[in-house]
Amino acid sequence: MVTRLSESDHARVSSAIAAAEGTSAGEILAVVTDTSDRYHDVALHWSLLVLIAVLAWAAAWPASLEYWWDRLVGGWHTQPSLRQLLTFLMILAVAKFTAVLLILRYMPLRLWLTPGNTKTRRVRRRALTVFKAAAERRTAGRTGILIYLSMGEHRAEIIGDEAITSVTTAETWGEAMTALLGHVREGRVADGMVAAIERIGVVLSEHFPRSGEDKNEIPDKLIEL
């Protein structure tokens, strides 16, 4: 799942940022990451669900528990006691729990089993964290903007600083988001970033035209986390 862009990809994105900023007072930060969260809680929830399912199965069909006891222990043993059956059930439930937890260390499967709303919230939360750390209020005119792409979740966020959000809405960036994700779906991450940056640059130049006093306050580069 690890996504690494080439040096030429980085150069293209950097050039696109510089060009977009050349006509506006905006400062664009581009970030790509493999995943925005490890979703350990999701793996734990599925493992617990399987554990509960084992207990529910034993409660609904206790004879099945005795059947499997006989199949595994077998031989000339006497009828199992209640203690033996409950111990067997505990071992079985814990074994299933552990097996699922180990299987879900495989990240693509863990992501596939993660609800879409959960992925959307986690990507948004991580994007906001990155924005606050690297772009928010880092420019004199509060004109920083983040393009954040999370490959594993197939989601992206565009977040602007105070001055930008005061004159735009989420719908303003619809064309940029469409351009970004359209290329990414076809495996062209750098093309998507460049296309989105170009469209964001157009919006920024309309609302925040560049003046002679503008300085480059955020490095013009693509960051891979």
C-alpha cells in the first residue's frame, strides 16, 4: 500500500504550486499519505464481534459445543463436565479472537472492513491536524490552503485558512477535488495533484491577487507522510 512518488513527480507538483502562487497571495501545501489512521480499534471491534459470535453459537446450540469437544478430545473419555465445556468454550473464543486480530494486521483487509463514514472522519481529522501544524496562520494574510490526499482510504480534503474560508465554501473546491480524484483513480497521483493545484490557483487569484509585497511563506513542495 506504500505510495512513493518519483523525483520528477515531486518536481512537477512543486512547479505547479509555484505557478499557482505566482498569480495569487495564496500559499498552497500539498500532502500525500498512505493512510490517515491505523484503525486498530476497527480490528479490535471485529475480533470482539467474532468472540461474541462464538459465545452466541454455544448458547444457541450447546450440543454443538459437546460435538466439537468430542471431535477434538475424542477417545474413550467420559461425558465432559460443565467446567470442561466452559473451559473449552473460553479457549475456543479466545483463539478465534486472536486469529481475527492477527488476520486484520493485513492493512488492505482492515481498511476494507472499516465503515466509510469512519474513514471519512479519520481522514478529515488527520487533515485538520496537518493543516493546523503546517499551514494554519502561517501566512501573514491567513491565505494558506492544504490539499490532503489519503491513498488507502481513497479520500481527499481541501482546507483553507481564515481569509480563504471567509470568501469560499466547500462547493468552491468541487472542480479541484474532481480533477484530483479523477486522475488518482487511474493511478496518476502527480497528475491529480497538478490538476487540483491549477484549479485552486485560479480561485485564489480571483480572491487574493498577488501584490509586489507577497512573500513565499510555505515551501513549494509535495510532502509525503
